[in-house]
Amino acid sequence: MVTRGFGGRRAPADLAARIPPGQALTTDFPVLSAGPTPRVSLEDWSFTLKVGPRPLAKWDWKAFNALPRTRVTRDIHCVTTWSKLDTDWEGVTVDDLLAAAGFGAPPTPFVLAHGFDGYSTNVPAADLVGGKAMVALSYDGAPIAPDHGGPARLLVPHLYFWKSAKWLSGLQFTETDTAGFWELRGYHMYGDPWREQRYHDDP
């Protein structure tokens, strides 16, 4: 795991209600990864929606950037105990992705998010729709840096940040809740920061 730049501190009283239990406020943006940063060129980048092994839709970089864009400001919380408030993102919501593929709702109850580095993480489909998640293409008004998951990463801000898969290559809809990379290594299957669901035996 790679970690850089974390400086935690207690939140001011007026912000404390936005910090989940066991977390510390940071103004940095720490870099954490399971392995080395892949370098994904925009010419080679593609994104696929699948149900099981069956592709539903696929976009190259130009076509993906032609989809409707949404801007959000959200707090994010890492399982390694830092929280960063009021982060600014722009990208394509999962709702708009499904609509572009001809779906009004998720076709299955669960999703595996896949990265170009082989990483995966599981998320209930209900946690990706209704404006809750996006494929982010920019952070703080600029393209997402490779160390932070660029050119595109998943953003699911209400769950611990390991669920917001970096270097995203696709979303695979599944009938069963299938563990991803960190879930297979003892992390929680859901990962709610407000319930401190860090590890598999947390309630």
C-alpha cells in the first residue's frame, strides 16, 4: 500500500457532526493504493457496463465525455481514518450511464466495480443510483491525477473510500454480492463509515 501526505487533526466544533466516528479531518488528499499506479492513455481507455459476462454498453474516452456531466461537492472518508470535507467532483452519474445504455433501473441487485489495475470492489446497486454515485472525470476543476485514480474513478462518497475504485474500467452487474479485492482480504462487504464498518466482523 502507498500512503503519502496525510496530516490528521481534530475537526472544529461546527464541522464535527460531519466527521464519522474514528476519523480525523485532513486538508491534504492522501494517496493510497493497493499497488503501483497504472498509466492509462486516453487513446486506450474504455468503459464497459456488463451484466455478468455480457456487455450492455461500451464507450471510448470521446464518447464517454459526450455523456451528460454532473458536478457535486461531497465529504469523503477513508478506512485508514482520514476524512476530507467539501471535495469537488465532476463526472457522469451512474443514473445517466444506465439511461445511456437503455436501462431505467439497475438490472441486478449488486455491482462489481473493476479497475485497469485488476482491482475490484463490490457495491449494492441501490447505492450507485438516485444521484449517490458517479464515474468522476475531474477533481477540484482539473482532470483527476493518475495517483488519485485518473483518468476516471468511481465516486461513492457515502461509503468508505476504498469502494470508490480508482482507474475504473467498468461496472459489472451481478445477482450475488461478490467480494472484491479488499473484501476478500477481510474488509467489510458494505463499508458504512458512520457505522465503522471497516472489517468483515464489524456490525
